Amino acid sequence: MATTTLDNSYTTYKVVVEDDLGSAALQNITNGSATVYSIFVDNTANTNDVSVLKMYDNLVDGGIDVDATEVDYQFSINAASRRLISFPTGLTITNGLSLRCVQSGALANTGDPSSNVIVTVVYG
Amino acid sequence: MSDILKTVSNPLGTLIFKETTANATLIANVFSKTAPKLISVKLDNSANSTETVYLKLYENTSATAANASVGTTVPTFILRCPSSSIVEMYIPQGLTFTSSNYAHMAVTTTAGIAGTTAPTGTVAVTLIGS
């Protein structure tokens, strides 16, 4: 799991790229309130498995718990595919954005996708 | 209930579904087909000044959403919208539902899977798909 962050030293927006969101959650990547403009999910490495992107706008003590914290946003990305999810007018994050990819949308599911899921978030 | 399902010539999405008073009652088979592709969503909570709402899309093999229940069935898709706000999203390649499944929708005031409470204010949902 490696996270690359492009802060707003050079641009008015910020970018976070996580090369394996299926192995652990990214906690509060926006460090508070923000506006998300796009999310790119690359699930091509999982040739047989759907990956479910769960997103949370919730600052739970100790961080969100993927099998206990109810999601605010959830998107299923088909096997062997990549999808751009754009928010043309912005998606308002109030508390802080946390993310995780798992094998299914069930609350108790903590199963890691078999292969890496690459997720890119553009926000400001 | 004032649903609209139109066929349009736009190649990005040939189906438009609109529900102007969305609530926690499941609306079955919103695109009137199996394996729909969801391309765009507008969740309009601007007339509801008191509650955050959650659009939830479900899928199963029943066109009547048999055995699907708001509050217990795991949604395929969840989108939050704060009070007095509108959220719009666009997926150029679309989110495709499973080949033999139909898409169903509801709007509640609770995040995640649980919750069957309908918004007290007016919530409109527009879905563009194919």
C-alpha cells in the first residue's frame, strides 16, 4: 500500500493516488472538509472480482472501521474494469473523507480484493 | 408518485428516470430492463432543509424487487446528499448492474444498509442510464 499525494503547492486542487486501496483504509485523506471532483477506480487487476468502493464522511475515534461504520457512499466496480466517477458541481465533504475497497457491500465484509485496486481522488 | 421513464436519442444514456417525490418505499425496476448501465445521477435535496438523505440502488433478479427490502438488503450504490443541497455525478463508462439483475431505488435518511425512514421533505431523483 503506497499513497502518493499532490498537495496544492502548484495547483488549486489536490490529488491522492493509492495503489492498493484493497489492503487497508485511507483515513481522512482530505484532513477535514473538502470538495471532491472526481474518483478514478482501476479494478483491472481483479479479473474475476467486483470491488466495492466504500467512502465515509465521518470522523470516528480511531478512524473508520470498515465492518462497523455505515458508509455514506458506495460504488461497485465490475471485475477487470476501470471507472471514472465525476462530480461536475463537486461533492461536499463535511468532516473528512475516508475510503476502502472490499469484496462486497455487506457491512461485515472486510475481504480484501484479490489484487490491487488503484484509486485516485481529485479534490480541493 | 410521478415517475418518468423516457427513451431519448442521446447516445450517452438512452433512458431517463425521474422521481420527484422519492422516499423509502422501494421503486422496482427503474430502468425497465435487466443489466442497466447507470451513467448519471442527480439527487436533489434542495427542498428539504432539515435532513441529509441517501439514495440507495439495489439489484436482484426480480423485476418486482421481490425479496429486496430497504433497511436489510445490501445496496449496490449509495449516494449522500446534505440538506438544502443537490449532488450530481457522471460516470462516462457507466456502472453496470449484473447481467440478469434489475435496478431498484429508495431514498432514506440513514447511511449504509440500515434505516427505513423516509425524508420528511421533498427529494427528487433523476437517473440517466442505458
